[in-house]
Amino acid sequence: MFADYTMAELTSIFAMQGFAGLILFSVFVLMALGLAIIFGQMGVINMAHGEFMILGAYVTYLTSNVFSSYLPESLYGSYFFIAMILAFFVTGALGALVEWSVIRHLYKRPLDTLLATWGLSLIMQQLYRSIFGAREVGVTLPDWLMGSYAITDLIEVPINGIFVMILTIIITVAVALMMQKSRLGKQTRAVVQNRPMAAAVGINTEKVDRLTFALGCGIAGIAGSAFTMVGSTGPTAGQLYIVDTFLVVVFGGASSLIGTVASAFTISQAQSTMEFFLSGSMAKVLTLLTVVIILMLRPEGLFSLKMRR
Amino acid sequence: MFELSDYGVAYGQSDVIRDLNLSVGKNEIVAILGRNGMGKTTLMKSLIGMIPSKAGTVTLNGKDLSDLKSHERVSAGVGFVPQGRMIFSTMTVSENIETGLTSTGEKKIPTDLYSLFPVLDEMKHRRGGNLSGGQQQQLAIARALASNPSVLLLDEPTEGIQPSIIKEMARTLKQIRTQRNVTIIVSEQVLSFALDMADRILVIEKGKIVLDVPVEEADQQTITKYLSV
């Protein structure tokens, strides 16, 4: 399959597909971060995570509309930052509400949370369809995010892609620091390890649960913001990503942040490179097969801590 | 100061603790002895709120704790060192102690905690899971003390710990009592440890207190009879 291309063409194909993979990687990482935090913290598999991401995308879309119709054009360039912050807080608030009204009654019943969040995802999809219509919507990128940066004659990288990646790095580092250093992070890790014991040393586990769930959803909202730059937003767009994101979380080892990043990288790169040469579904089959085989050899995922229990 | 009245705990229909009445004074060290399955751990877990109580009340300095959740009990002044230590094994020693600071709102670990357990200061940055059993026990005690409790509950602290360290632990617990004015309630199976550290010995059998004597009057043989299988 490589025979039809010259060496120079192959290099640039790999470079550009690799870069496209990096954008996919960014969305995966942001989605998986939230999912892994929620799953690791309370064992809840949030099937509605993709819809939380799309909520962030719609918030971004609305913000961009408000900016273009009510505010002077000179401000349009900065809409994305406002949208991101709004997306974080709106999805986070919805997450807290969902945790308070539904999830907290279903702890210790993993199957029921699975069903409840899946139902929630259907409700949210229908809401999007009723409010925003079934058509996909897109945002107009501000000028400074348009265009691409030519590295060589054949290799060009889009500026919005670079931006999304930098954003992902900043958020990942911030989340990592928060989990390692902040008080909430330490409390979260204590609750993850041993919930009744964490309560018995004075941690309000219910509050920690609510905050973590909100944080996980909030990060999904930011993922949604980033998503508007690389794809168009529709009611069911979130579903396309949720399976891959689960794959990333399980493959990386649910308790490890580095694992999540590494597995997101592997999976997104493998997919995007193979997609160019094979068909999209064939690429997916190969990725899934590889992941299944690796998980059979290392059931706890790529990265896990070894110590006395 | 710490009182149980008509206290009862049950798993479903089966009563484990029934009509327990106990009053522990300030700065007192009480050892609760009993064979396996007599309800010691159940009593301890229910006192910290991990298991709900069925009947009666628990009060600390006149405050009723019966309806409080675990973390509220900790804020009210109860510290808990569970059986099997249950430290957070993937977190470092200092992070483990910091989790205990949650209810006090402090940020820094008080230095006198480390002076009680110098080993922990040396191993601050190690993961809790990589400590030896005795060190983990010290860590669990330090974590409980970080919340500044007025009553400290220890559930079988000598389990799986070598004899020389058990002696040292008795000394440390007495030191904690005098330094920090803490009431200590410890459940035990090792009689020598209990006689070594406690002011008062209780024997619990089938969820009831069958013996309650000051340590000076405790007769080894009678108690051994209760403890032997």
C-alpha cells in the first residue's frame, strides 16, 4: 500500500496524519480525563459524558453567536476564551445537578448508574435536537485561528490544531497538579482508595463526590469547546467519541493520568495514520484488536502502581 | 465524657451489640477485650459511624453523636484507627496525615505529630503502602491524631505487629494521652498489651460487657478464661 507514493510524499503523509491524530488526541485526552476522574473516584461509568462534551460545544456555539451579533467585531477574536470558561461552568453545574439528583442514589449499583446515565444521554440528545435542531452547527473561527503554518512545501499544520493542543497540555497539567497538590485532590485520592476510611478521617465524601463529578463534566465541557474547532456540532456527535474514550481510559489504566495520556496518544495516532491507508472501519478494527490483546496481557492497563496492599 | 447508653448494633435482624452501657472519663485509657466474633470491631465501626447503630445513644462531652455521619463525628472529636490500619497505600506518608487535617482546616502537619513518630518524618515522601506493618500502624495513629480528637478509638492495634514494637506502642499511646489529653478506647486480644497500657479493662462477650475492672484489680486468670477459646 505504500508503493504508490514516493519517499517524500510518505514522510509528509505521516507528518500530516500524525498531526491530525494529535488533534484527535487532544479531544480524547480532555474527554478521558473527565471520564477517568469520575470512574476512578466513584466507579460510575458516565455514559452521558459525550453529551456533556456536546453541551460544551453548544455553549461555545451560542457564545460565538452572541459575540458576532451583539458585540463589536474587534472583540470576536477573544470569544473562544469566554466560551471555554462558560462551557466549563455550565457543564460542571449540570454535572453537579445530575450527581445530586440521580447518581448519588445509585452508588454501589454500577449497572443502574450505567443505565441511568445512558438514559440521561438520550434525554440530552433529544433536548439538543429540540432546541438546536437536528442539523449540525459550526462556529466561525476568529481570524487568528484560521489558516495553517507551512513547515515544508508538502507539510502544513493548521493553526487551530496547534491551539487545541496547547490548550490540552495546559489543562492536563493543571488537572495533574490539582490532583497531586491541592486539598481537594488529596481528598479525592483518599476517597478513591477507601471510601469508608476517608470518611472516618474526617473527609466529607459526599461533597468530594459532587465536586469531582462536576469537575469531570466541566473538563468534558472544555473538550466540547475544543471540539468545535475541529468538527461540527450535532446532537449525536458525542456518541461517536464515547466508545473511543472508554477505550482510552481502560487501556491507560483508570487510576493513572500518565496512562490516560499515553493511551490516548497511541490510539489516536494509530487510528489517524491507518485511516489514511486503509478504510476507517478497518483502522478501527485493527486498533480494537491490538487493545484487546494488550489488555489480555496487562488487564490493569498500561500503567499501574505496584506496592503492598 | 464519652458515654454509651443502651447502645445496640445489629446486622439486619441479628443483634451484635445489645444494651451496652459504658461511661469513659477524660484522659482514661480503656481496653475492651474479647474473643473473635464478640462484637469488638462492630462496636468500634459503629462508634465512628461506618455501621449505623440500632438503639441507644453515643454522647461525647454531652453532644449526641448517634445521627451524625462519619466525617461529622470526626469534627465532633472522635479519632479512629481501624483494624488492619487501612492507610491510603498509594499516597505518601505526609499526604496520608494531611487527609486527617480535613476537619481542622489546617494546612500544615503540626510538628509535634512527627516528634511522636520520628520514623514518619524520615519517610515523609514514601508511599504509605511501602511501609512496614508497624510503621503503617504509627501512620494510622498519626492520621487520626491530626484531626485533634478528644477521644481516640483503636481497633486491634497490635494485630500483625512484632512484639518489641507492641511494647513501644503501649508507651507511645500513654505518652499521647498525657501530651494531648486524649481519652483512648482500644479493642484488644493481647492481654499483656492491655494490662500494660490501660487504666481499665472491659471484657465483652456476645455483645455485652461481662467484666469491668480497674487494671490494678484485674485478675489475669479470670480474664484469660474469658479470652481462651
